Amino acid sequence: MKYNENEEFMMKSVTLSLLQSAANAFDFGGPVLCDAHHYGEGHINDTFVVWREDHSKRFILQRINTDTFTNPVGLMENVCGVTRHLRAKILAEGGDPARETLNVIPTLSGSTCYLDADGGAWRAYDFVEDTICLQQVGSEADFRTVAETLGKFQNQLADYPASTLHETIARFHDTPNRYANFEKALAADALGRAKNIAPEIEFIHAREKDCHVLLDQLAAGEIPLRVTHNDTKINNVLIDAATGKGICVIDLDTVMPGLSAYDFGDSIRTGANDCAEDEPDQSKVHFDLHLYEVFAKGYLSTAGASMSMAEKKSLAWGARLMTLECGIRFLTDYLEGDHYFHIARPDHNLDRARTQFTLVRQMEEVFDQMLEIVCPDNR
């Protein structure tokens, strides 16, 4: 799990003794061997691989970051409910649930997670073998594959009662609330930085009404509440090593009630451009409408059947608003003293915000085309 590769959270380090103690709490079918080296690219949870002693099978063992996820039991209720639903759908479609969704390993006492003596929360999954995890878009085919996989995930959960899920991070994609937090930071101006960012402040203020578009549509009943992943970067889809096809959506910690536009929009924000998120030279920032179309067609090929015209239109708004929201978050942190997103240089968060705002401007210039791509001729 990582919301943004620059976010940094600190937890007590994991020793081999602590790891082995946690591993011993789970029903792995026998004793396991542990290695206290972290696995993968995530920056939120602590992730490890453990093997059965005879090396016949391996598993993922994770310590959940309880600074970020304060209700790990509720989080795991979400994960288990959603994966049970997915497993039933996959079986009905003739698929392989051992590879096409995460499979939770219970503790020896039958619980979904283990709480250690220090208050740490642990969970375990089967390891999905023979897969790769892409860290960036290498080709159009990669991007379409990710889109198809995320769309299928959305479609398989279309009949899941989203309102029954716990909100694992409160108001995570509540753009009006993100705007309000920005206003508070601007009013406080704790470091006297507001005088240096007048154009960025004006940019946000000019788009206050935009921040309300999606939640207003939800409140009016125009678009439905969905089960959404809320962290739909390319590295949260496992790709089959042999076929190159997406098979499994991972990192389900932020699965909660939301809008399809959130998942679609976050994928576009991070994938439909050819620049670094913190690019200081704004002339190098480029929103790629063609990649947007590649993703949209892939996503709708698997999710579109369960979506109304209004919901399809909302996807284009999702791309704009998830990008705007992220920029607002970066600028809010800049005003507050860079306490949330880790920075590597002065004005790092300001560069990040400017990059997001440049992408938003470019999306606005081609927004009619974006709408036409997701909803041709309003059909």
C-alpha cells in the first residue's frame, strides 16, 4: 500500500523476534521461516515474505500501520467481506480465486488479524505466485491491462452494499473538505509562505465550485455510491508473468464507500502523463489525452455495463478533481510546514502542487474531448 511514494509514516522497527512471534500466530499449515527484510515498494505498512519450513509455499505477512489505519479490525472486516464477494464472482465466472483475489490467512484462533503485545496489528495473505508488479506505465498495453483489471474489480463489486463498509480513512476523497483544510492553512499562514504563492492560491479559489461537483451528484442521486479501491495506481494490480494480463487487485486497505470517479481519476492522474509528480519545470508537464483514452476504453470495457450515462460522465470529472485534490493537499502541506509529505528539497511540495495544477489546466482545455471519450454522443 502506498498513497503516494513521498508519504512517510514511522512505526517501531520490526525485529526478527517480533516478526517470528507474529508469524507463529497464523494458520500457515505448519511452522514458517521468517526474514526481517521488507518486501516490495510500499511505504505505509511493513511487508514481509514468510515460507513454510519445507519451502513448499510462501505467504505475505504485514504489519498494518495503525497510525494511518486506526481501526485495523474494521479494515480487515472490509477486506474479508470484499474478497469473499469477489471469490464467489470469480468462481461463478469460471476463474481461479486463488490467483484473482487476495486470500486472507486466519490466525490460529480464527481471527482476521493478530494484535501483538506492543499494539501492532498483523495480517497474512497467500502469496500470488508468477506475477509481476509494474511501478510505472511502460506501454499502452500495460495501461489498458491495468484499466481492464480495475474495471472488472469495480464491476464484480457493483452489487456489494457499499454503505456497510467501514471508512478506513475518514473523508479521504472529500474534495470540499480538502478545500476547507486548505483555507484553514491559508488563514493561519504559519510560516508566512502565502505571499509567495499568490497564483496558486488564485488557482484554487477559482475552482471552489468544481470541488463540489461529484459529491453534489451523489447527493442528488445522479451517481451511485460504490465500493471503491481509492488507491488505483498501476502498482496495485498484479500482472500474470506468462500472459501479461492483469489478474488481481491488491492493497485493499482503502477499500471503502466511494465513487467510481475516484478510482478512475486517480489512475489518470498518475498514469496519463509523462512527467514526474514533483517536476519543477512546468514546461515538461504534459497530460496525455491519448493515454486517457486508452485507459478509459479499457476500464469501460469491463465496468461500463454496470454504469449509467451520468456515472460515465463523472469519470472525466474524476480525473480533474482527483488531480486538483492532490494539488490542494500538496499546497496545504506546504503552507503548514511540510509535515505530512516527506520532502527532499525546499519548495518540494510547492513543485508537486504546481505539477498537479498544470495537469488540471491541460485537462480543462480538452475536457469536452474527455467527456466524449467516456460517453460518446451521450449514449
